[in-house]
Amino acid sequence: GHDRPYRFSFYSNALPSTIHARSLSEIPAEGQTFEDLFAGINRDRNDPNAKDKDKRPTSAGPKGYFPGNVKPTYRSRPGFGGGLGFSSYEGADPESCTWWLDVLSPTDEEMTMLSKAFGIHPLTTEDIQMEETREKIELFRNYYLVCFRSFDQDSYSPTYLEPLNMYIIVFREGTLSFHFRPTPHPSSVRRRIKQLKDYISVTSDWISYALIDDITDAFGPLIQSIEYEVDSIDELVLILKDSTEQSDMLRRIGTCRKKVMGLLRLMGNKADVVKGLAKRCNENWQVAPTSDIGLYLSDIQDHLITMTQSLNHYEKILSRSHSNYLAQISIEMTEANNQINDVLSKLTALGTVLIPMNLVTGLWGMNVHVPGEDAPGYAWFVSIIACLAAFAVIGGYTTYRLMSRR
């Protein structure tokens, strides 16, 4: 099974590096329990005094892993109808050891186990298993859920630009994230944590913010490339004359509009989700993000609104360019039809002159008597030819005058 991909990544600010594993059982080190792992405790099972060294909490809910003598305390919290919710541990800071478990393509058995271990609500488990596509934020008794949508960033992949859902479950002590296709966002956030850990306090709220921010930043380069393409199309759409270039322009407009509409669908209601999350940044709510994270979320919201407005602007420009392109084609077709009509009118004028002459000569070919048939000499013949010539001259001159008036 060594060729299987690493589906689990565990980060803790108590560990020197991130742990990557193929299954949950591979995450703890030899002689280490899940309790110790999530609490950031490095102790040996064979040490009889190990159980008294550190007793910090490891779970985010009443059903999680609790070290021996550490008990959770509960109190009523506004916003849940006076119900009970997880608050803190006695004698322990819930944010003293922040952990983050990232899971790729969790199975039903793994989701069931994680739900029981961390006290995840069945509705949240169902949303993740069914790959709920609607972006939203939901507050529960001991955590909040953020469903945020990214996209496949591999331009060589057949699923390029297709939606990719990220599910972020944020406890006070740590974060769980789930996704069903490989994505660079978790590794980017871990790299960012490594660069900034000396300057910031890495909490579970900050990790959720960093994931949302990284997903938002992923749209920036793509929107920038679309801006360059839109400007190029807008400048060239009215000056192209070659038919090959025109057909290529139609393809470029269609491809660019498809990208813009796809990004607009991906942007969706991201700004509303971030706005709702920022509104819940209240110190009185034990589960919601703290107020300082709200400043970062407001900045993300501004970026999302700006990008959405830019995409709507690009769509209007492409719609106008498309209309201008079709109008240019219509004008060129009208000019070609006018040229054809000019040629046909000239042929019609020529036919107007020749048809009467053809009628007279046709009458001569009939087996009947014609005027002057019995007369000697060529007087009648010359007279008839002169009349036809005079008719041709008069008809040609009249046609020329009529064409000149047009």
C-alpha cells in the first residue's frame, strides 16, 4: 500500500513539521496516542509518569478525546436558545495547542469515526458526504462550518475550472478540512504559516481565514489573464479584415465568455458567505471567530466584491464586442450583396437591349414571307439592320441614363 496517495495531513503548532499519512492510523508516532497527538504531547507509553506530564485538551467537543483528569465545562451561550455548548477546559487554554487535520476524499467509515470523535452534527456529516455545493456558514454548539468553493487549477487537467468544494469545520482548539479532489490550498496555507508563525498567533480561526483567503487569491491570476484577453478582443474586433482572423476572433470571444461565466458561477455568493462570517465575529459567541479575524474577513469580502464587479464588467465588454463582431459581419455581407446587385443590374440592362433584337431576328428565321422578300437589292435588309442598330443605341443610352441617376 505504499503507492497509495497521502490523504491525511496533520499540522500542530506543537510539532516541528506536518505529518502526512495514508490513513488515520499512520498519523500518531510509535508509542503516541491520538490524545497526545492532538494535545501536542510527546510522551512514551512505557513511561509510568507520562500521564501526569501534560493534561491539555485535544478535542473540540463533548464526544472527543479528553485526557484523564481534564473535564470539560459547560455554560449557556447566547444564540442557541440558552442551550448548553462546549466552552473550555478547566485549567487549560483551548488555543494553547492549535491543530489542523486536512482530509482528502474521506470514506463513509472515516467520516463516521471523525464525527463521533469530534462531536460533529449529523447534518454537517451529511453535507460533506453528499458534497453539498451551496456555499454557506453554519454555527453549531461546539464548532462552525464553512463551505467554500474553489476550482481545479491544473490547466492540463480535463476538470480544469470545475468547482471544488472545501468544507472547513472550526473548533476552538483546531480545524478539520475536507475536500474530494487534490488542491494546493492546504499546502499553501501551511507554507504561509511557516513564514508567519513568528509574527502571528496561529489559531483555528486564523487557519480557516487563511484557507478562505488562499481560495480567494486563486481567482486573481485567472481574472487578470481574462482582463488582458478582453482588452485585446475589444481592440481587434472592429479592425480585422481577413476571414481567418475573423473566425479565430469568434472562437476567442466564445472561449473568453465561457471562462467569465464559469468564474461568475464559482464566485456565486462568496461575498455573502464571508460577510455572514464576519458579522458573527463576536467575543460573546464561544464558537464564532474572534473580532480581530473579522478585519481580515472584511478585507476578503472587499476583494470578492471587486472581482465580481470586474467579471460583470468583462462580460458586458465581451457582449458588446460580440455584438460589434456580428454587426461587422452583417455590414460586410450587405456590401457583398450590393456588389452582386450592381453586376446583376448591368446584366439586366444588357439583356434589355439584346432581347428585342433577338426577337426580330427570330422572326426572320420563321418559314413565312417577310417584308421586302421579293424586292431586288439589299434596301430592305439594310433598313432593318439600321433600325436594329438605332434601337440598340437608343436602348443603351436610355439604360445608361437610368443607371447614372441611381
